[in-house]
Amino acid sequence: MKLGMELEEMLGELHSVSKALGIKTNAKKTVVIIIRNRKAVPMVAVGKTLDCVQEYVYLGQVISFNRIPGRETTR
């Protein structure tokens, strides 16, 4: 759990600095990606619990640590 707490602290710092620069953090678009078969650790940012996912789409590309041949062409 120590790692989860450190990551949550880093997210809080990122949010604070972003806010100071006038950038808003959108909790609906912020996700935690699960690497390999690790257990999902609930993360909180901007007062919201973030979704834990195995893959997501970023700038039109599927981001995933599970290599699935042809995944991008079938979505």
C-alpha cells in the first residue's frame, strides 16, 4: 500500500501545480492503468476515486500492457 499512497501524493501534487497554472484536472478522463496481473489499488484525485483499467484510448490509440495483435484494427 505504500506505493499507492506515494502515487496518490504525486497525483495531489500534480493537481496543485496544474491548478496554480490554470489547468483543470478532469477526474472523468483520468484513469489508473493496471500493469500485468497486479491488484488494482483505489486511487483518489480531485476528490474522486479514479477508474482502474487494463487499457484505454489516448489520442486515438489503444494504450495497454497486454499485447493483443490486431487490437487496434478491431476496435
